[in-house]
Amino acid sequence: IIGGYAFPSNSIKSSNGIRVIRISDFNNGKILEHKGVRYNGSLNLSQYQIFEKDILMAMTGGTVGKCVLLPQKVKEPMLLNQRVALIRNFYVYEKYIYTILISNITQEVVNTQKNSTNDNISMEDIYKFLIPLPSLSEQQRIVERLEMLLPLIEQYSKAYLKLETLNREINNHLKKSILQ
């Protein structure tokens, strides 16, 4: 787990160079495809380079705790900006860790730990996340099962919301029907 580099603002305004990933550059589990900012300086910042299968987490702002799992193939070299945490996996299934990080339980921990005045969490808070760690094959089985069940849960959620709306509106519809 590492934190990003604090680029001086005048060093990342270039239209060419290495893309710098900021909190605003990822959302809904994806790196956004917009111009963004680029670093065209001379410092060796290889320790802040982002690779495929890395997980990024926002540490500041209204979206503290949002995460993205980078795909198998990263389109271009990228560097990590400050207030973005990078979680790199070596012996753990990256989709499992990502699933744990975006779960309601972990996000509740983030909301509890964040500083209420600035909406941020520290690297120390991230280090303290408790993550259950079954065997690698069990991690893969859990992710496969969740990927199978989540679309069904989403369908159920939509159906439940429709039912709730019908239940709320039934009295009005019944009164109008009787009056007609």
C-alpha cells in the first residue's frame, strides 16, 4: 500500500508525458477516458507507477473510499497522485480484495474513520482494514459466486422498489377508481 506523489501543480499541466491519476480520474470502478493531466518532468517517479491489477482508492473528498481495479492491460503508463492510495496484490486474488474494499462493511469503516472536517482517511487507516483471507482457490470461488449472484440481487432490488412504489400508491389509485 502506497500513497501518491504530491506533484507541484505547475509540473502536471503538460499535454504530453506520463498520465497522472487523480481522484477525479476514476469513478464507478473505471479509469475515466478524458484528457486528464500529464507529468513531463525529469524526476524518476517509478515508485509511483501504476500497473495492471493495482487497486486505487480515493483518500480525500466527498468520494473518499471509492475504488477502481485496473484491468489486465493498462493502456498507457500512469503515475499516482497524492491522496490516492495504491493497493498492490502479490499473493492475493485482486478481484477478491477489490470486492472486500467496495463492500458495505469496508465502506462503513471508511465512513467511520474519515475525518469529519476534511472527509479524508489516512494511510494508517487503510493499513488497519481487516480483510478475511481464505485460500486463493476459496477467494476465486467467492468472487465467481458473487459475480453470478449480484445481477440477480440487482433485479430483485428493482422489483422490490417497484413493489414499494405500488404499495405507496395503491390507496390513491383505489380512491380514484372508486370515485370513477
